[in-house]
Amino acid sequence: MNTLVDDEVCLRLLRETYSSRVDSARDAIRASESRLILNDDKIKAINTVDKKYGDISIDNEGYMRYMGELQILTTNQSADSRTNVVGFILQNDFYLLKYINNGKQFYFRKIN
């Protein structure tokens, strides 16, 4: 994983271990715990650009109650001012994404 932002709240969320949600989404791998560990912190809108396969996104305060929702995109998507692109999975590691489903745990490792 490579990070694209310098926001402390987003970087803290990227250091956690997550479980994929069992109610899978069509376009993303969603983390179960990300909103719960937010701790009343606010996520400002930053890097709200087009999203590509393998990008890691975190919903910002524009998404209101969904703020803090962390996802790994499995399709390309247009920019949305409510969603921050905070990092990406290295292309060599895309094959691992097929194993993150139905409650499986995952975490990110920062590449310098």
C-alpha cells in the first residue's frame, strides 16, 4: 500500500486491522470496523479525485453518518467530493484482493 494523503486521522485508520463486511458490495471491499474506531474525529475532504481499481478510500464528513467508511475499490469510479482517496494497493498485490471476503481480516503495510 502506498499513501496519498498526510491527514493524521486517515493515516491512523490505515494502521488498523479490519474485517471485510459479510454484506459484500458490488464495487468495493468494505471494512467492518472503520467507523467504530473513528473516535469522534472528523475527516475533512481531501484528494477527492477519480478512483481506480485498488484505491483505498475513506468517506469524509460530507457523507455524514458514513464518515470513516473505509473501502478498497474493485471498480473504477468517478470523483465524489464525499470520498477521499487515501492510498492504493500496489498492482503486484491485486491478486490478494480476491481473498478478502466474508469477514476475512486484512491490514495495510505502507511502502516507502
